[in-house]
Amino acid sequence: MKRKFLLSAVLFQFLLAAGPAVPVIRMELREERPQVAETGKLTEFSPAAAAVSAPEGTAAARLASGKDHQWQPSQLAGRATGGADLADIVLSPDESLLVMAERVGGENKPNSTRFILVGLRDRKIIRAVTLKERRISHIAFIPGTDRLIASEDAQSGFDRKNGLAVIDLKEGRLLASSRPEESPVTSLCTDGKKVWYTVEKSGLVRELALDRLGEGPEKIRTQVPEARVILSSDGGMLISFGREKCERFKINAEGPATLHQSCDTERDFSPVQAVSLNGDGSNVLLLEPAGRAILSLNGSSRILTEKSGAVAAFFKKENILLLGLLKNDGIVKIPLPAAEPEGKPVTPGKLKPASRNGNLKLLALSGSPVRAVLVDTRANVMMLEITRRRWKKIPILTVDKTGFR
């Protein structure tokens, strides 16, 4: 049986060699363009049932689309408690508008980004903008405009690179892009003329003029490992912060920022968020995710808590800090410069209407009494009104009642 098999194989090879040449057919395999999954849901109704009541000339009035909206946010599977897949949240400089950047498509998958614009006075979504096949990670308002400066993460399937982009919220499109970066952008800030940003695994802070975004950036050497940047509250200083160190740079109209001061913080301390507590940036709150919150005051450090909730807001006029705590998702009121908590921590979820949702973003509002915008982990938006006697929670936008009771 074995001999017959070998003989057949030899005969087949002989006949194949003796026969006419068989043409080779080349098949080109074309890579299909990735598809972004439709996560979340946005429905628009036109015209709106009522016109917006935001004062004329405010960002909310200018950007109102004349439509009503229903929104179900994309869900974040990576968080143990679930919640909305929000990349970043910012407040317009005139405090009339909240912008939430929602990642569409899921984690570690092809993504688009949807911007949800919420009018704080009207307590509703006034516009939604979708940038298809673009994964936006950080956003900041460009002062005096209806535009955002944003960081975009690379997506090879769409030939997208890491870098910066200017987004017009009125026109709903990307206006300009920077030169590509090899690694993702980790932070950015702008004064309306320039933008400063950091990228992964780099000992440099990059500086670009907004009107020359496509040019190569100035590169400023920093001694801060894993650096990220914010601006001081008066916009005159650039603060670089990261593992065990903090630096202040003086911003120059002509030429790159120059080093003004350098200080150490705490050993094995790696903050990823910071809040400027005074005009020149000499007082800064530094936050680790679910770790320490440290007050850096003129180069000296003070630990406020070992387990922060990674949310905070500062009220300049009152010189009051609101600091989120990991325990019970509480928020504590801390008058400065004493830096001693005033009263017991308050859990926003226990204020009516009660919920079990965590705190995602806290943004200070000006004026009196002390008020802050709070976004919870499921993208519900509320206002906290804080007086010496009580805390009050006022719903602004409720999109997911999971966890309410």
C-alpha cells in the first residue's frame, strides 16, 4: 500500500512537470477600513421646543443648534462600576457651557469622538458634534473663541497620528492639525495665543503658536519625570509637574517659556492632575489617581490626604478648595491658607436626588455662594451649591438613572 502511494505521487509530479505551464494568478489582499461601533445613542429633534435662555453673546447662546437632544452615553467597560466613556470635560471661559468629549466605539477599538454641549442655564444639551474616526483624549477651550485645542491619539487603521488639533464647535469640524508626535499627548494647556503640551516618555515640554500649529514646536527641557502641564490662574506661569518634582516657567510673548523655579514634592509621588491655587502658580494642588493629594506651597509640601478621589476645584475669591476623597466619594471643603478641613466630608450621592454614582469631574464657578459643576461617572451633570450651613444639589442634565435610589 505504501509503495502504491509513493508511485502515484511520483507519477503526479512527472505529469505536472510535463504539462503546459500553469499561469500564476496573483491575488492582492486589500485591507478593509475599520468600522467604528455605534456605542451610545444620540437623537436630535428639530426644531427645539423652546429657545435657549442663555444671555446673548455667551458661548451657550452662540452655539445653540435650535434642536433638542436625547443622549445615551457610550459605556466604559474597563471601570468596575461601569459608567460613561468620557475622555475629558471642560467649562467654557464664560461658564455658560459644559463640553463633554465622549469616546464612541469602545476601548482599544476604532473610535470616533462625540462632543456633548450642555447649556448650564437651560439645563439641557444645546448641540452635539461628532468627529468621525478621530480619537480625542484632552480638550481645552481657546479663550475668546468657540474652538477647542485638543489632542488626538493615533489610529493606524484610519492613518491618524498622535498630535494636536483645533476643533470648531460651531462648524463641527477640525480646522488645523499639528505635526505628528511619536507618542500620545498626555496634557495640554493654552492662553489663547500659544499651546503647551507634553507627550509620553519625553523630558520635554512643547510650545506652539496657535496660528502656526503646523510648524515644529519649541522644545523646553524639564527635569520633571513624566511631566504634565497646566497654567497658573493668571496665565503668566507654566507649571510642569510629575514624579517627585514640580517646576514653574515664566511665559514670554517672544520666545519659549523660561525656568523660574524648581522644587521637590514627595518621594514616590506621581501626580497626574494639578490645580493652580494662586496667580503666579507658586501654590499648587497635586493629585495622584486614588492616591495622595499634596499641597505645594512656595516649594514646601503638605499631604492633605493619602487617598484622594482625584477631583478638585478652587474658588479664587473665597480662597476655598474643594477636594474629592476616595472614601465614600466624599468632598471636603478646605479654606486656605490654613488648609484645615471645614466640617465633615459630604458625599454628593447622598444629597437628593440620591445615587450611588461616583464623582468624575468637579469644576468651580465664580460668584456667590460657592457653586461647582459636578459630573458623575455616568455623565449626569449637577450643580453643587455650598454654604456654611448646608450643601445643595441641583440636577442640570440626567442621562442615566442607573444607581439612583
